[in-house]
Amino acid sequence: VLFGAILVVLRLLAFGGVIPNSLMKSLVITMIYAIIALGFSLLLGYAGLASLGTAGFVGLGTYFIGHFSGTLGYPFLATLLISLLGAVVLGAIVGFISLRIEGMYLAIITLGLSEILREVFKSFTSFTNGVNGLGFRDFALFGLPVSELAVDFIVIFVFILLILGTLNIIKSPTGRALLAMKNSDSAAQSMGIGLMKYRLLAFTLATIYAVIGGLLYMMDQQFSIPTTWSLDFSLNILAAVVVGGAQSITGIILGTFMIFGLNMTVLKEIAFFQQYPDATWIVSGLLIILITMFYPGGLIRLLLAIKFWFIKTGKKLKRKWRTYRYGEDD
């Protein structure tokens, strides 16, 4: 909640011209990607299920709102209901597939599903406008037009709400059941945990998060094109979760910022990267390699190491001070 309050203050400062509006817009799109990564962490970090279909699910969310609310003029709540139902159906389908296929084969299956969706995005022109992309203007909520500022507040609200929701899931019996299933299917079944139930749940939750991310992306960017929802996007979400720490909300947010936000908020302001924009991918790649090599638990492991170093150093300084001041030696 405090984090959300800070984000709201930053948005108001950007609205007042105190900080660059472009910086805040970069943070908003990073929050949208972090929402998608949170859902993926439930799938990979807790259920232990691999997926490369994230891009297709996010793209579907963008076209849901672009078509139903933009083209057909449906109320947003109706579009939201249709989107969530579509996410549940799609997540259940992939969940059933995961009962028979695991590991890299499951990842390949989900990649194939994502590529099928991308081809649908290209060909189903009455729904997506094909390769020309689909625009989304004049977003309205309860019949009232929604400004750019209001959209940013909606993104912040949904972001914080889903952080709290994710935290409650992972601390609940459901989260412990997912983790048990990840560690050992046989042990989980012996404890009465149904694989069908929790695999369906994991894929459904991940798909719902992805579709919600797609809705917010379309509300913010107001345009969607099939080429955006490629394997590259799925791999970047995977990298954000792995690099940040697949079982840490804080780590996932940091990982998402490193993969997506670092370029938009920091590197693009540096003259060298303005002249050579592709060099930002080299920086991101090197950071991924270094963190994976030395801190396989992700950025959260690095933060914990720094924390323990400060605690250890503080205790040493305290002992030295007591020895110097009082002649005590622990």
C-alpha cells in the first residue's frame, strides 16, 4: 500500500511537471509488464510449470478490449467479463494439456499455441485489423471518458491490488499446495493434493494475469499489432521472473524493471545509447548473465546478501566499539 502511495505521488509530480512525464509513462508500462510477470511467477516459481505462451495471452487481452469496447462499443465491464471468461477457458485448455505433457515439451506446446494466436491476430482482420494493428481511442468507464492521468491511476490501483492478491495466494494453502506440486508430484498426491485441480488453477491464474495485462496495455498504449506478441516478449517475461527471483514479489518487480524499465527510464537518456539504441540489449544480456552466474536465486538473493553483509558488518563494528569503550571482548 505504501508502494502504491509512492507511485501515486510520482504520477502527480509528473502531472505537475516536477518530474518528466516520459519517465512516469515508462514506469506505468513497466508496472503492466510486472503484472504479467506476477502471474507467470505463480506458474513457474510455485507450480513449476514452463510456458512460452505468455505473449499470445497478453495479445488476446489487447484485442478483446480493442474490439469489444473500441470497435463494437461494449461497456468496459462487459468487455472485462468476456476477457476473464476467455482467459479461464484458455487457461483450462492449457492446464489439461499439462496433465499429459511436462517440462520442455509443455513449453513447446504453449509456444505453438502462442504462435497460433499470433497468426490469428494477423489473419482475423474483422477482429484485430490484421497486420495494420488495432487502435483504441476514447476509452470510457461507466459512460465517462477516461483521461491519460486516470488510466495511469487505474494501472497503479490494479498493480497494487494484484500484488496483494498474489501475496495472499502464495501465503495460503493454495500457494503451499502449488509449491508441493512443484517439488514432487508423487509427494503432493500422497498428501491429498489433486494435480488436475492445481495445474488448472495455475494456468488459469497466469492466463488471467496476462489478459489483464493486455487490457491495461491497450488502455495505456492505445494500439496493438501482432508483431509485438512474439516469442521475444514471452522470453523477456521469463527472464524478468528468473532474474528477479521466481518466488519473490519484490524480486519479480526488480527483474521486470531490469529487463524492461532500465532501458526506458535510464539507458535511453544516455547519449551513447541514443546513438546506438541496440546496445541496450547488450547491457541487459550482460546483466542477465552475471546475475544468473553469481546469484542463481535472482536479484532478491543479491539484496539478501547485501542485507546480511550490513548486519554482519554492524555487529563487528559494535563489538569493536564495546571493546574500545568498555574493555569488553565477546
